[in-house]
Amino acid sequence: MILKDLFFKGMSFQEFLESAEDVYKEKIEKIKDSINMDKKLVNKIKIIQKKIYILAFAEDWCPDCQINLPGVSFICDLNSNINLRIVSREGNEEALNKYKLHGKPKIPTFIIMDEDFEELGVFIELPTILREIINRGNEAEILVSKRKYKKGEYSKNTIDDVLKIIGF
């Protein structure tokens, strides 16, 4: 199935939230409510003129999805040119084959596409900054960073990664 078809079969962030179990929904909402962006970045997002489609492979039970989906949804709330649709990983493994990490499909996987549904880039599982910290191998730094990440303190980094893919 092509990405465009999957995109239009996906659900909105609100539909995803409404279908989530309460405990997961609360965490997602808490992280989204805690996103605090500086005005400069908010204005930068608001002026994006091109149509962008973001197809997310996600599950409500997945901690990385609970942490990263709110940031992507935040971008979409600021600019109606940026559209997010969410599909389950289950049943769509074949579409994720190209994006596997260490031989496994990871979630969330955000495929960012232009107005013609041509792929611009992909965000997989973790923000770049956290991946870099993990790769450095300093256990204390990793522990502190993962705690912050689990609280949603890297949402801005997820947003930055997605904006870089979009070209801003």
C-alpha cells in the first residue's frame, strides 16, 4: 500500500487520543499541555506555506509514541498546512520495512511528505539529541536524559527534528 493511501486511512490526533486507554490518554495530554515554545519558533511554524503530510505509525501503549506524538500534533495545531494522520504499526509492518532500525520496525515512525506525498524524511522513535547522548555512552548522562525524556522534556527536540525534515 502506498503512503498516500495509508495517510488517508489514518486517524487524526484527536481520534487517536479518543481511542486511547485513559491512562495513556492522560500522559499524552499532560505532555502536550507542557509544551512551551518560544514565540520565534511558534511564528516560524505558523508561516510554513507548503502542504506537509505526516504519516505516523504509532500505538497508544508505546511510551515513545506518548512522548513524541504531542510535539508533532503541536506543530499541526499551529499550521493547517501541516497534516498528521496516525496508523497502527500492527497490520502495517510491510510499509515499515524500509524504516527498520536494527532489523525491527520502531514506533513512532513519522514519515514526512510534501504536497505530492513524496518523502522528505523520517523521524524514528527518538529525537536526534537523545540518540546522540545514548551513543556517547556516558551512563549518568543517559540516565538523566532518559528521565527528562520520559517527562516530555525533549518535545522541543522532536519538533526541531521534524521542522528540519520539512526544511525549516
